[in-house]
Amino acid sequence: MSALLSSTFWLLLNTPMVPPDPKTRTKSVQMVDLNRTRSKRNRRSPSVRRPAVRLQ
């Protein structure tokens, strides 16, 4: 197992770095602001807690 890991590690170290194509930069996906959607959820009225039903 360690031989496989070390060979993979050296393969990654010896692989030349290739810059990404400029075509892919123009088609990048727009990021969604997660904080905005999270704050919308927090603004909703809090759920009403029902009292526990006791079985007799």
C-alpha cells in the first residue's frame, strides 16, 4: 500500500503544471451567495414547539 502511495506521490510531483484553457474561464459557473439564502431561512418564523403528549 505504501509503495502505491509513494509512486502516486512522485508521479504527481513530477507531472508538469499545465494552465487551464482560457475557453473554460469564460464558461465559469456563477457562484451563489450561500449566506444570503441561509439568512432568508433564518428570517422565517421559528417553528412552534408543541407540548409533549403524555400517555397514561
